[in-house]
Amino acid sequence: QVQLVESGGGLVRPGGSLRLSCTASERTSDMYAMGWFRQTPGKEREYVAAISWTGGNVDYADFVKGRFTISRDNAKNTVYLQMNSLKPEDTAVYYCNEVDYSGTTYYPYWNSWGQGTQVTVSS
């Protein structure tokens, strides 16, 4: 692992949209499943979404289904999270990471996290 850099967060009104980007080294993105996680102060980090290395398989946490879309562009070593119909409860710092699958849930592969990008949904 070299680095994972998240960007694209900001302040948005409820119902608005944001597109997050995660750019990583070839080793940490190419040929690996990638995922998005989020965290608010005092709470555990939550799994949000995951995508296979080809982009052919995706998975979402129930609370974002129908609103968020994960995608990737391996040529750019970048994973995206399109966030629509944002709600105040989506407010969090969003992180990306490689992911493993336990058979029931996705877990971050690396124990080291990037800076993350802050998403704030407020009127």
C-alpha cells in the first residue's frame, strides 16, 4: 500500500448530490475489490459499498441502496461513489479501502486509512 486519496466531499442540501473519488496506487486498486466506508464522531466505521476489480459486481449497504452508485476506472486507478438524494444522516467522513468478503459482509483490507473526505448534508 502506498496511498489512498479521497476527494469530492463538501456541504450539500438534503436531496442534493455529490461524487466522491478515491485515487490509489496500482497495487492498492488494480485487480482488487474496492469499497467505501464512512464514520461519524463517536461511532464505528460503517460499510457503504463495494465493487469488484472489473466493476462487474457491486454491493451496497441497505441504507444507501437506490441512492448511491459505486464505479471504478482502473486506467485512472480511481473508484467513485455517486451520492444522490442525500440525507442529513449521510453526514460523515468517507473513506475508501480495498475490501475482503467474509461471506456475509465486506471488511477493509488495509488497517491504514487515508485522510477521507467530509460530507455534510444540511439545510
